[in-house]
Amino acid sequence: MFERLVSYLDSIRARDPAPRSRWEILLYPGVLALGFHRIANWLFEARMYFLARFVNHLSRLLTAIDIHPGARIGKNFFIDHGFVVIGETAEIGDNVTIYQCVTLGGTNPTNGKGGKRHPTLQDNVIIGSGAQIIGPIVVGERARVGANAVVTDDVPAGATMIGLKARSTLVPAEEWLREFIPYGTPCDDPPCDDKGRPRGDCVEKLEAEVAAMREEMALMRAMLAEREAPAASPATARLRKSGTKD
């Protein structure tokens, strides 16, 4: 058991460079939530539904992660941060990684009957932050679902789903390293370089945009002042044109 725990903590450390030791990983909300779920799931399988639900609510109170006691979860499951919801009939394979604010949600049958209504994540799947996986669909092995994507259809093994809200697109598996971003949607012009420092060309571009906006505002003010100025009399216009005064 101790070796399995060490192997699990090492698997998290391989996916997250932030912790400095295994002891620190033990404080992760995702690790605590999974520990509580193992207990709740054992109680659920033993038909002790009230106790299973009690452990579930206690876990949600402490970790902000809601895993139904009936969900089936494989080895080395890692929830990076919290605010994750996993439904009753969800099935999660081995070495799956889920980032914050993900929902493995289900359909709402009008006939009131249960059955399989939550998604299945196969081995080595990564789900980006804010993604919503809805219904009894299957996300294939090594598939990636990008941040904020809404997925209601099966995702083939090895594919990458990227998208914002209702717009979702499948891209070839070999492109996922370039396109897949778990924490947010990709942007064409990142404000920082690879070392996290502000890019100089971005600052110059912003300065040029501010200068252009100032010129436009000055032109608009001049046009507005010209329109609001009182019309000159014909005699005054002739004097101005001739360059003489009364």
C-alpha cells in the first residue's frame, strides 16, 4: 500500500512541477478528494448510501471537488486544483489528468430512470480547465480536450478537442503539442516570451495604437469644434479673404 501511494504521488509530481516534495502533494485538494472518494465508493458498493453521501459532502466541503460515490476511477487520477464535478455513472481510466472547473456531467432523462448518463474517460486523457464533458460519451485514450470546450460527442483516441463554449474542433493528434493549452484558449500573440518577460514588440505595438487613437481623437475634436462654431457673416468673410479690417 505504501509503495502504491508513493507511486501515485510520483505520478502527480511528473505532471506538476510545482511541488517540492511528496509531503506537499498530500495537501493537494485533488489528492484529498480522491482519498475521500475511495472511502465513499467502498461504502456505496456496500449499499451504505447515506454514509457514502456523507463522506462525499464532507469531501466537497473540504476540497471544493464533488465526486459522486458511484463514479469509477482508475489509477493515478490527478485533479489539478478544484471546483470539479464528476457524476455518478462517470468512468475514468488510468493516468487521467483533469484541470480546474471541469464538469463530467450527465443527461437528465425525462422518464426518471437512471442508467449510464455520464462520460467515460479512457486511459491517459487530459481535460483542460473549464471544459464540460456532457452525456454518456467516450473520450478515447490519449485524447486531449482543450480549455472551455463543450463536448457532447465521442472524442476519438489520440485526438485533440479545442474550442470556446459551443465552438469545438477536432485537430490531428500530432498537432496537440502545439495547439493544446490546458489552462486557457490559445492566442496568436502572447504578451510574454518563453521566459515570462514582457515582449518589446508588444509594448511598441501598444504605444503605436495609443498614438493613433490620440490622433483620431484630436481630429474628431477639431471637426466637432468647426461644426459648433457660429457661421461668419458675408462681410466678415470678405474681410478675412481680403486680409483687411474695418
